[in-house]
Amino acid sequence: MSNPTVEIKGATGTVFLTGRFTFDVQKAFKEAVNPLLDNPAIRTIAIDLSAASYMDSAALGILLLVREKATTHGKQMALRNANPTVLPILKLVKFDRLFETS
């Protein structure tokens, strides 16, 4: 995976992921997300998965940890634009019930 990019629009901070989302990119992902968690103007953290080609179990765990931190900070977390490769994984583990998805 290349380094995540971040875009802020209004009260939403979006993290764009490309390529393989695995444990190996945990540090880069956290470096992208942590400023959004700390920013009081951000109410929703969206993870854009349109260009993610793969997710492993570690990536799912990372998303759960960030969701927990977001809740602690009074923020919502959403998964956006899951492509046909990643969407079945999210549905299999019922993430569509844990996260706002679109």
C-alpha cells in the first residue's frame, strides 16, 4: 500500500487507502488517522476503500481499534466506497453493522 492520503472537507476527515491494507502499513495508517482524532473540528472519520485491493485480519483489527478511539473522542467512523474485492470481506465479518458504510 502506498501511504494513505487525507482530505478534510467540513467536519469530515477522509483517509484514502490504496493497494494492500495489511499489518505492514499500520504505522502509516495511524499517522494519517491520529491527527483527525485529535482535531476537534472533525466529527466523522471516513476510510475510503475504493482503491484498496486487499485487507487482511490485521487490517480489520486496526479498523476496530480506530473505531474505539473515535468513539472515545466523540467521533463517528465510516467506511466508504468499498470496492468489489474488499466489500465481501467487510460483510463476512459484519463490519457493515459496526460501521456506517456507503
